Amino acid sequence: MRHDESRALYDRALSVIPGGVNSSVRATRPYPFFIERGDGAHVVDADGNRYLDYVMGYGPLLYGHDMPEPVRAAVQSHAADGPMYGAPTEVEVELAEFVARHVPSVEMTRFVNSGTEATVSAVRLARGYTGRDKIVVMQGGYHGAQESTLVEGEYEHAEPSSPGIPSSFAEHTIPVPFNDVEAAERVFEEHGDEIAAVLTEPILANTGIVMPVDGYHERLRELTENHGALLIFDEVITGFRVGGLQCAQGKFGVTPDVTTFGKIVGGGFPVGAIGGKAEILEEFTPAGDVFQSGTFSGHPVTMAAGYENLKYAAENDVYGHVNRLGERLREGISDIVADQAPAYTVVGTDSMFKTVFTREGPAGGDGDAGDRHVCDAGCRQDESCARYDHCPKTGADVANAETERWERLFWQEMKDRGIFLTANQFESQFVSYAHTDEDVEETLEAYKEAL
Ligand code: PLP
């Protein structure tokens, strides 16, 4: 594969864009390939190389790179009418109505422009609504580039994880290990009347994919309810990806007070959203006093893309297709792993998948080749499963994997075989409606060779 054009573009970018990229995760080594265009489930780079894409823009592209016809038509027509107005439009009401009809926790939605903006506003809303400052987050969880959640450490020992964030932000954030019921109980015992909210992804989707164990979210729901705190599900990735139109909260049967969205709800255009009970959402200005505002919020082109996107999913077997291919991929990779590389674990659910290199042979299983398993939604409910102990349960389980190996070896090997995976051990991968059974076969062949 030649990469001369990408290398030249990267050299130019390095002079005018810090690190050559506009989002740090894109800075693959030795240099990123620059995309020229998308084509269904594929992308084509500046040198004309074609890759089967499982990055899917890091999640927003449920349909791959070709918009379904009604989505394309709506986007073009709204763009042609004039990009935005600074006054309300019908299509933002239509999208809010759609979300309220399908997502169990949502009666009202405020739209913003990114997942980060959504989680920032959700945290402010929870603090304003409860009159408390502390938020509980999960170690290894990710909620975008916001000061309150960019923390490391545990319990009261949180520190900002980036320079530039005053440590006073971390003072109000309590990180606990995901899936650890006792840790959550302890925090509520010690700080119950200071906690504004527990903020968690229903599935840790930015740290290798960690599924919740049975009963975990249910216990968080009880603890928050008993102590007058809010439960916020960050469904920026899982929203309209896991559990179909009901999202992960529908799949797991746990209803949070507030939900943050992003990615798919904007149909590939910049978006975020905060949804929840009217009583809570109406704390936002101008109905209430918690300040929330944005020049581009509810952008008509984004709203039209999001609305038509979700309507198309409601009217066609989109989730049936992507989830079936997701399962075929996970099962197929787990066969290959069992045969060739038992120290890998296959994780994921619905149309999300990842392999985690756990260093050791399977714990809980016999550690031999032939021990086939996927850590998915079924497994989390079955502690008697031979490989249950082997599934990652916390962010640390993934962080302690041999994460270097993913980027240094595996990602490169797959890229050289024309398969575009997420470039580090932590980010999820996604199947789109544009992927086919033949694509899955091709991917499994590449896994077989690369592993
Ligand atoms: N929350 C979660 C769970 C995410 O995965 C992300 C981004 O990947 C964000 C929030 C931040 O979203 P954005 O990158 O749109 O700001």
C-alpha cells in the first residue's frame, strides 16, 4: 500500500494543526491515512487505498457512508433552505417527539452540538436540580472533554487527568470501579447526601467494551433513588445503537433520570442531546434557572438528518441486520481466538465488537485453545459460565491488558489487509447497515491471518 499523499498531507497538517489532527484519537502511527471519501461500508484514502470500515466515525454512522435516500433528501433540502436561523424550526420538535416516543426515560430533550456538551449540561442540570455538587463516575468511563469527568484515581483521591484542569474540579468527582456494587454502596454510605448524580455509560464503550454484570445498574438505580441523587446514563455511543430505538436502557430494563445522547441521534452531523423527565429537564433555562444555551443547538440540517435517520430505522430492519452481522463477527472471531490466540477475549453486543488482549490465558476456563466464548449481554447474566471470570468487568481489566500490542501489531496488520479498525485497545468498533455477509467473511479471514 502506498501512502505518499497521506504522508504529504500529514506534513502540511503538522504545521497548522496541533499534532496534525483535530481529535487526538485520529493520530495513528506513524501517520494517519487521510480519507478522501466514503463508499458504503468502505472508505478510500488520499492514495486511493480502499478499506472496509469498522470505525464508522467512532459511532455515528449507523448506515455507513451512504445516507439512505430520505436522509440525503432531507439534508439537502434543509441545507438549501439556508443552513440555520437562530430561531426554532419544526424538525427539532419532530426529533424530540420521536426520542420521547421511543426512549423509556425521555419526556423532553434539549439538543446541543456534541456529546461533550451534552454531558457538561447534564452534570450542571443534576447539580442545579439537587443542589448538590458531587458526581460519581466510573473508572475507565468517558464522557468527552469535560473538566468534571477527566479524572483519574479512586474514591476521594481523584485528580485531573489532564494539565489545565484545576484540582478543585476533581474534588467534586468520585470515581469508582464499574460493576463494583460494594464500592458504589460505600460511596453512598459516606457521601449519600452530597451526591448530585451517578454518571455512567450503560456499557463502558470507550475502554475495550465492558458489559455490566447482572444487577449492577439495578443497584445503582436503587442507591440513587434512596439518596435523592439522579442516575444519568451516558448513551452517546449506545444510544440508538444498543437495544435499537429504546437504547441500552431499554435493553437492560433500567430507566435513568437523565440520558445523554450524541453520535447517531444527529445522523452523522455534530450533535448532542440531554433527555429525561420533564420535571428535571424544565430546570434548564428558559423554563428554569440552570443555564443552557448554544448558537448552533438544534441545527436544522442535523435535526433533519437525525430524524430521518431514526425514522428509517423504525421503518426498516436496520437493527436486525447490523445486530445479526455483529453476532456473526463476534462468534467468528471467538472461533478464531479459541483456535489461535486464546489470550484474546471477544467482547461486545448488538452491532459493537472488540477483542481485548488480556495477556494471560483464560481464567475461569481451562485456558486451552478450543474454549470459545463471547463476553456479551447473555454472558453477563450467567456467572456459572466457564469463561465469566475472564470477561473484563472494570476499566482496569482492559487498561491492564497489553494495550500496546493492539496499536503496534494488530491494528497495523489489519490495516495492511484493508480493514480499518479503531486504532487503540479502548475504542469500540461498529457494524453498519452497509456491511454485508461477504464483508464479515473477508474480515474473519483478515483476523485469522493477523492473529
Ligand atoms: N460520552 C461518551 C460515552 C462518548 O463515547 C463520547 C465520545 O466518544 C462523548 C461522551 C463525547 O462526545 P463528543 O466526542 O461528541 O464530544
